[in-house]
Amino acid sequence: MIYQFNVLKKLLKSDFWKLLVIYIIFYFCVYCIIKISSIDIVQKDFQFLVGIFTIVNFDFLEYLWIIFQVVCIAYISWSYLIYENNHSKEFLYLRKSLYKIFLEKLFTICFLILIIRIAIFSISYILLNKYVYFSIYDFSISIIMYLIMPVIFVLYEFIIAKFAKK
């Protein structure tokens, strides 16, 4: 498990910090647009800011924001999962079972995404707490929506590794 967190730390230092800076800039642009364009900020604006997909009055900017968040999560997940393929998968596969490796990867990437999503939700709520109410449903959806993708990627990588090994 320590190895997986070290891999994550190395990726954060080398690649992910640039993506996180772009993410923060885009987030504050979206926040400014919401503050400027809305006469009354409503729960829908808050859901838009935290990245919850809603069908009501969905506009182009919301599509871009959701797609950007999905692409960021996909990039982070995929880069983390293929790290050993690019560096030293023999080292890892000789020391641990395939099941344990992928469980550790799943836990680590879900932990990172959970931290990111909680931070986004918390910052959004702090910025807009005068206008919106806290909803456990919105909190859960804003996390669960983005945790599904890494689970699918880990399962895909596990199936590929399992069948490639035989």
C-alpha cells in the first residue's frame, strides 16, 4: 500500500499538479460566471458548480464543465493505473498477487478522487452557503458519480492483466 501512495505522490509532483492548476482556474472561472450571470443563485447553480449532471436547463457551459471534470478524472485514473506498465511492472508482480495489487490501486485512486471531490464540494459550499442549503443527496451524488469511472478502469485493467497473464 505504501508503494501505491508513493506512486501517487510521484505522479502528483510530476504530472497531476499542472492538471490541478488548470482545474482550479477553470473552477473559479465557472464560479465567477455563476456569480455574475445569476441574479439569484439557486441550488441548480450549486449543483452545476460541483459537477452534478442535471437535465433541467442544461446549457453548453455545463456540458463543458462536466466533460472537463470527467476527462480530468479519467486522465488521473488512467495515468495512475498504467504507471507500472511504463516503469517496473515485474518488480510489483513478483512481490504481490494480482488481486492485492488491483485492490490497492482501487483503494488508492478512489481515496484520491474522494479527497478531490470532497474538497470541491466543500469549497463550493463555503463560497455559496448564503444562497444554497446543504444536501446530503447532492454531496453523495457529487462523489459517487466520479468514483464510478476509476472502478470501471481498475476492473478493465484487472481483466486485461488476468487474461494476458495466462
